[in-house]
Amino acid sequence: MLLPKRVKYRRQQRGRMTGKALRGNKVTNGDYGLQALEPAWITSNQIEAARIAMTRYIKRGGQ
């Protein structure tokens, strides 16, 4: 999934979620995107499951 190969420490303190995304909030590849309606910590497995469900729903037309 979306994990770095090597990290200095195993666990990272995540801090607080505040504000809105300034970068990475525009669709660059394709016509469709996934937008969060509320702040939450999501894992790479959840992002991948949402991507697979979207492509299955639109029959690979948006990929």
C-alpha cells in the first residue's frame, strides 16, 4: 500500500487536524475524484478500497 520503505521511528505522533488542504485538492488525472466531507484519519487500505469501489461502480470509465 502507501507506505515508506524506511523510517527512522516506528510510530509517528499525528497531532491535531486543523484547516483545509492547500495542495493536492484538485483532480489532475481523470475526470472523477474522492472528496472527504469531514476530517478523519483514513488509512491507505481505505483509500484503495474506495478507489476499487469507484472503478467497479463506473465500469472503469473514469480511470
